[in-house]
Amino acid sequence: MNKKFLLIAVLVLASVSGFAQAQFALYGGGAFPMGKLKAGELKNDFPNKWALLNEKGDEGYAGIGFNVGMDILFPLSSVDGLGITLGADFFYNGYNSELKDWVSDLEDEGDDYFDEFTFKKPRIMNIPIMLGARYLYEVNDGFGIFAEAGLGLNMRMISPLKLEVEYEDTYGYGYYNVTETDTYKYKAAVSFAFKAGAGIMLADHLSIGVDFYALGSSNVKAKYTYEYEDDDPYDPYSEEESGNFKSKPLKCSELVLRIGYHF
């Protein structure tokens, strides 16, 4: 379903771009997480409500990130300044200071305790595709004010979380190496989304705007895998265990300050 969703979106955007009256725009700017996506504090030095690691969690611990996007505007001849928009965006966020501190402490302790310690942090990415409307009021030839809104679907993707440690164990008077790995491979999720915003247009080609994106809410699901391997010269051993992970719904929303160039 997720591959079909992206394919349909790309085909729709590509097909409508050929219309003679269509106006194309590219955007870029800062993405500021809101609500549960931003929320997250350490309790007993652990991110207890982190939805990516705790089945009872519903917080994202997200920090400031970036947004890039594009849209196509189809002006309506019946209403001056009003047009229909079709657009796609990409959101990528870092983590808040609480989670950064936890990861830093985890890595310090891991380096002290294990021979090798690697922690790969997962990253939350959102890709909304929306159909909407924009109204531009031209104050004069080089300056205008616009308002916009849109409704559509959002695909949330999360890169894998991976923790790997290597250390030495003993047998009799000798040593052998052990590697243990925990991996969470998160599943993509699709939810309904909407946006609303306003801004200014300069010289018909440059826009500066602020938009609020409500990107929907869905459970965080993943496949969890634990792997163990050693090179004991007398009895080398390996094993693998796996299971399913599911947290409470994580609600994603972003406030975006961005600049656009309109062709």
C-alpha cells in the first residue's frame, strides 16, 4: 500500500505539471515540532514515554528539523487571486535536548563498559501530499498577501533503531568475542493530514510564509530482533529472537517557516 501511495502521488504531480496555466513552486525552511511530536522528558534518566522504544509511549522527543516541498497552483478564472493547489512536502526532525543528553550518556557508559558500542538513532520523517486552495490579495504590483489551506494524506516513515555491543567473555584460561545486536525496523504509516497558513508574496516570484501542518496520528509499529553470536573456539554459538512492537498512537504536527520560489 505504501509503495502504491508514493507512485500515485508522483504520477499525479507529474501529469498536472503540464497544464499551460499551472504555476510551479519550490519551498524550503525550518520545521518546528509541536504537541506530542515535540514532547518528551527524561524520568529516572530514561525516555519512558518515547513512542519508538516504549509500548506505552506516545511522545516523539523531536527537535527542530527542516522542510522541503513543492506545489502546483491552478488559478481559477472565475475568482481573481484564488487557485487550487496540489503539493507534496518532506519533513525531517532531529531530537530535543532531553533525548540528546540520554543518547550521549548512553554512549559514554557503553564505551566504558564494552569493547565496541554502537547506537544508531531512528529518525522520524513525514511526507504529506495535499490538495488545497490559496488566495492571493495583491496590495500592489510587487507585494501581496496570501492565505492557504490543504487536506490530504501523510506517510510517516522511521529509520531503524540499532544497538550493537561487542565484548570479551572467558572460557577456562582464554577469551572469546561476543556480539549482541538489538534492532527495531519500523513500519510506515499513512494518516489523514491538513494544513493552514499565510504569508507574503514579493515581486511575483518569492514568498515567505508560516504554515501549520497536522500530520495525523497512528501507532508506531516495528519488528524487533535480538541477535547473539560468539566465537568460542570449543563451542561457537549464535541465536536470533524476534517479535512485534506497537506503541500508543504518535500524533505528528509541525509549524513551518519557509521561503518559496514561484516559477
